[in-house]
Amino acid sequence: MYWRVGFAWTRSCVVDLGQNQSFSSGLLGSDEQLSFYGYIIAYPLQDYGGIMSALGSDSWWRKTLYLTGGALLAAAAYLLHELLAIRKEEELDSKDAIILHQFSRPKTGAPSLSPFCLKLETYLRMVDLPYQNYFDGKLSPQGKMPWIEYNQEQVCGTEFIIDFLEERLGASLNKSLTPQEKAMSRAITKMVEEHFYWTIAYCQWVDNLEETQKMLSVSGPLSDLLKWILSHLTGGIVKREMYGHGIGRFSKEEVYALMEKDMRTLATLLGDKKYLMGSKLSTVDAAVFSHLAPAMWTLPGTRPEQLIKGELINLAMYCERIRRRFWPEWFVDLEDFCYNDTTEGSDSASKLPDLGLYSRSDTSQDDTHTHTSSMHTPQEQDPPSPDSDPTGHSLYDSDMDTECSEIDQLKC
């Protein structure tokens, strides 16, 4: 007996080879889960001789077409079944280890196109907690990204994750802050994550969708098609969620006007300070850095890049300080640090290696030596440059050698 393989929308079949499956798509912090419904089925052909006799009345090329089509359909069904099997969840041994689920690295630019993924990974580096990246694209039970697993516990949402890590592991960047500074930090974080985020998302996934599409990391023979589908799917989600938020009901010019107000507010709050709350890091710096990163490194030629690399240069130096200190493997071309309206897209930006298990303590010694040797101290007769603080050190320096004690204090 011979069998035919096909796809059905109901359960009226003889052999059920596959069940409903769900796929995740998109690259933002508030992504949705798409469901693919149906069943791969196989059912017997009742009369092989009758089929072939029917084919006998057709010409040879019709027979070949029918048989080839059936073979291709069977092969497609088999490949789909194998694909669904490959995507089964894997068991993770997260005993005393932080498993960080996030989107895969883009080809160029920042380590993540999701500000929330970049925020959490930067925070883990700031408090020097070892973690294991898991680029599986699997969303949390709440349908969000990023999320973590720790000792078989799942935690979703960057704010809840940070609270969880502070409670369980005792590492906090806000111990030295006053109640007023903590309140200010929360107000800044909410402005960035609930308002400024949407204006940058609009610039990235709506107004500059084609440039963002090129940064997606998709491999395979259909990579261009998949990138087009993913980027437009994410762009549609952004439009819909922006409309629900309310900010998406304004014109393009109005959205950019709101974005500029937020950026100028951040620049004013930062002023000539090293970090937002002063000379020491706090949790708010992870949030602000991650949301300014697209303007710095993934939106060439746009209004946010013009602002951050031009009039609001203190924000650019702020981002560069944090990048140098906590992302030693993330290299950028400093010759393109200032905005140039003739800037062309460049593929020269280095791709981040997949470090796997990351711990800052593994690299801090070498990184400290690198930054110490590159630190510039101007002579007494030389006036401080605009890019220097009152001590004469470059504002781009990470000053890791003078601030390692901060990280040590977090572990006490």
C-alpha cells in the first residue's frame, strides 16, 4: 500500500505526524508569539492500480509531473516534521548559574538591537555576575525578551530580574544612593523605557527599516527573504503597539520632536558628570546607555545620530565610557565618532564574538592594563582639551583601574 503526505486544518486523518507549533519572531523587548496551526497527515491511497491506470491515459510528461510533485510534497512534509522536532525545548542545567535568554547578535552595531537585552547584559557586567548567553529566540512565558533562569527559576522583565538578582546574590549598584537619588533614577528610567524607547523604535523599525534589516543575523539560502519577513513583521508590531501606547498616533515630525526633548533632558541631567548620579555607576546607567546605543551605533544618518554626535556630545562620551569599560570585545571606529551628513553605510564594524560564559573578572586584569597604558595625561603647559575632565584625563577613558574597588564593594 502506498501513502500520500499532506497538510490538513482538521484532525480527520489517518496518521498524525505533527501537532500545532509556535514560533517566536521579532527583535524588540515587547515581542509577540506567533502560532502555526495545522497537522501533517498521511493517508493511504486506496487503489494503486487505479491511480496508475488513470495516469496511463495521460502523456508521459503528466505522469512525471504528478509523481515528482508527490515526491516533493512528501519531502517537504518530512523536512517540516524534522524542523519542528529540532525546535523542541532543551533542558538547561542552571544550577548556581545565570542563563540569559536573548536575541542573537546583529551583524554590525550594538551587541543587541533590543535595548532591554542590552540593558540586562550590561547590568550583569556592571555588577560582575557570570552568566551564560543563550541565543535561542525563545520568549518567556509572558511572551517577553530578555529573561533569565537561575536554579530552575524563571524571571522575566528587566526590572524584576534586577530585583531578583539583588535579593538572591546581594549585588546592587544603588547602595550608595540617597532616597532622593533613587527616586530620580527611577523617574529617569521610566522616561527612557516608557517614552524615549518608542521614539527610537519608530526610527529603527519604521523610518529606517531597510537599514535595520541589513543588521539582522540570519543565515541560510533564504536569509534575505527571512530577514525581510522578520523586519517587516517586527515593524508592523512596533506600529501597532505604538498606536496602542498613544505615541504612534502622532506624525513623524511630532515623534521626532518628542525624541529630541527626551535626549536634551538626558543631556541636561548628565551635564559634565561622569555618570547620571555622579562619579559612580548606578542601575539607571545601564538603562540609559542601552537606549542611547541605537543612536550611537545602529542608526547612521538619522536625527538621533545627528543630535548625540553633534549638539549633545556629552551623551556620546557617556556611551563611549561605558562601552570601553564593560564591553572590551566591542570595537567601534572612533573616526566616525562625530556626525557627518555624508556618512555612508559601512560594514567595517567588527562582529561581536560569542563569548559564551562571561565573567568580567576573567578579563579585568588585561583590560585594566590596556586602559592604563592608553590613558593620556597632558603636560602642565597644555590646556585641557574639550574632551577632558578637570583632572586632565580623557572623558573616553574607562578609568577601570581607579574604579575596580566599586565592583569589589558590591560583593561585600
